[in-house]
Amino acid sequence: MAGMDTGGGRGLAIKPDEQVLVDMTAPTSTLVFPFLEVILLTGVAWMGIGWLDNPHNLPDLATGVFDPVLLHNSVVTVWLVLVVWRFVLPLLRSRKQRFIVTNQRIVARPAKLTAKVDSIPLGQVLDVARRRKGISLAVRGFSYPLYFGGVPKSKKVVGEINNALHPSPYF
């Protein structure tokens, strides 16, 4: 285990002397509405393609203005672009989100494709609180708390950060 890069790349590497207390990613429930949206888009687009491919509608479409094959391929292309935009990109963004608490620092990466990693030493954290399905950290040197939204199980994460900040002398 020593020397193992458990955090992936781009600043999420965990040092060998660190102990991971919490490692959270975005819950898959954030993808429910994009999934339902892609089902709706697929149904509407392919019903339209079925109507376009119906031989009874071919005389109406073959007026010389529209090429039926080009129209069919255009609808498929629009459908594919919408699926990528409304489902694949949100899926990739949500899988990029990470919130890691170790015994030495807090590492956070927001749900963006090219997001930078925030690393906050635990010694700099003054207080932690849960706010609107997220976590607020009071950090030395900042006049306002840092807010990390969309952290799953934020109550548990706040408890682990508090335990790391103020360890119990009894355990």
C-alpha cells in the first residue's frame, strides 16, 4: 500500500503517510433526470425517424426539396448531439466530483471536466458546518467560509472532519 497512488491523477494523489477517512463522489441519483431526459429524447427522435422511414410518407417527402436519406441522417445526428449534451457530459462531470478527507488535509474537486483540485490542510480549518446538502469550511485567511455543494452524506462527512479536527482523548 505504501507509495500507492489511490487518488487518481491531477492533484488527488494520496501520500503514503496519509490515512483516508472519507472519499465521496457524486451520487448516481444526480443522473436520474438526465437519464429520463435521454429516454424521452430517444423516444421522440426515433418515432420521428420511424415516421420518416415509413414508405407511405415517402411521396410527401420526395418533393425534390428534401432528400429522405439526408433528413433521416440529420435527425439521427441531432439526436446523437442532444444525447451527448444532455446525458454524457453530465455523467462525466458528476463522476469527476470528489471530496476526500484524510488525517492531514481535505481534497475537493468540483463537478467540472477541467476543474482544479482544492487541497486544504486540516490545520488551517477553523470550523466546519453542514449547509444545504453541502459543507461550509471556515479556513484561516479567508473572511468568508468556503462552500462545497453537492457532497453526499454531508452529515457523516462533517462528523469525520470534526473528529479529525478535535480527536477524542478517550478513543
